[in-house]
Amino acid sequence: MNVAKQAVTDCLELGAREFVLCSGARNLDLISIIHTIQGIRTYNFPEERSASFFAMGRSVKENAPTVIVTTSGTAVAELLPAVIESFYQSVPI
């Protein structure tokens, strides 16, 4: 099993059933694998900051972790405000 498939499998085993996707060239393998899985819900966002706060809201509503998939680099930095908020609110993203 490749690393991307294992990462998605691990997220599913931890209870994630919703994935927020911010497409890019570097995360194409992950997104391709996610789109083959039945029984999960995906949301597409063009921008990481709003995607991360949306994921936080979905986690609260569903009472389960929501996965955010983004490219590397500064895209990850855009997640930081929602990650900090989620930490202090004990919301799994």
C-alpha cells in the first residue's frame, strides 16, 4: 500500500467521514484516492483558510473529525488559525 492510500485509510479508521479538499498538484494522489471511496462526503474549496474553518464547523456538526487536504508549503500555514481555534475548542480536524 502506498503512503497516500495508507494516510487516507488511517483517517477513516480514526472516524473521519468528511474530507475538505483544496486541490493542487502536490496532493493529487490523495484526492484521487479519496474520490474512489464510497460512503464519505467531500467538499471542494479554492482557498485553505476558509476551508479549514468550514472543516471545523463540519466536525462540530458531525461530532467526528473532518480531514483537510491541501498542498504543501504556505497552503499549510493558512490552516493555522483554524487549527489553533480547534485545539482550544477541542474540535478534531
